[in-house]
Amino acid sequence: MDTTSEYRYTTVNCVFMNNIHDIYTHYHRSHSEIDISSYVENIRSMKVASVERSICEIMQGLCISTGIPWHLIDEVNVPINCKGSFHWLLAVIVLKERCIHVYDSMKGHRGHADDIKELAEMLSIYLTISNFFEKKDRTDWSLLDAYKEKTDQHEFNVHIVDGIMQQSSGTFDNQDPPRSKRTFILFEDTELIDVEP
């Protein structure tokens, strides 16, 4: 992070989004599926507590992959893998605008709505749990228009960014892919033999 400029950002790894998905799935299961007395549910609850702690540690800058508390930055870059697809999105959480900007380079691919919804819903909850809104070292969050008249539990707004370079679905073919170097073996009689890798 560049501490000399006014603009500050950080990037989280894909584990952050996996944790958000796990927690979202746990809390949105129907109540009929939950049997509090069962051993399995107790184990699941311990896992959920561990994942929740991990999310808060990332937001507080206690995780090596982020390294800086979110209350000291303007934006968080979150890579998101579209489920069941070899496709990634970039979600940029703009904290001062209370908004998530979504960048998608694949034209027509819209399989990311659930992932973004999970992030938008769970983000405010974990910012509150990690005491984000109470930390005003750099920004007084309550004075920003994006936070006025909203409780800490309001979802973040989502904005799909238009006008970025697009690639059509299935265009991962590279007409000039990098090739490995050929290996040559030198024998005693100095003949060269070309060995394809």
C-alpha cells in the first residue's frame, strides 16, 4: 500500500469470498434443516465461528493477506470466482460510497448475481461486528452521505460497471501462446538431437 497518497486500497484473496459464501449459506438455510441438539450442528457452529472470526480478522488487518485495517483505506479489491465456471470478476468495495463496483470482462456472463448478493448482504454485518464504524481514525463514517439514515445492517449498493473491455464467452484461445524452449542434447560425437518437450 502506498501511504504517501490520499487514495488507499487493499486486496483480499479468494478465501475471503469463500468465507462470505459459507456464512451466507449457513445463515440462510431453512430452520427445518437445523437441529441444534445434534453433534453435526455443534461442529458446524464451531466452523462458522471460526470462519466469522477469519472475516473479522481480514477486515481488521490482522491477516497476512491484507495487512491493513479496512477503516484506514478507501477501497477493497475482492476477486470472485463464478461458481462452476473458469471466470473471475473483480468486486471493488468503495467504503466511502457504501457501494460495490463489479467489473466483468466476459460479455453476456451474468452468473455472478448470487455471489454479489451474498457479499452485499454480509458485508455490513461483518463491518459492524469488527467495529469498523466505530473507528474514525481517517474517516467519520456517520458524516458521509452514503451512511446517513442507514443502519449498520443496510446492504451495500451494487453497481455493474459498463464500458470496460469485453471478451466473448469462450474466447480463451490465444493465437500465439508462449511455447517452452526446445531442449538440445549434445552427444559425444557432437550431433545435436532436438527433443520436443
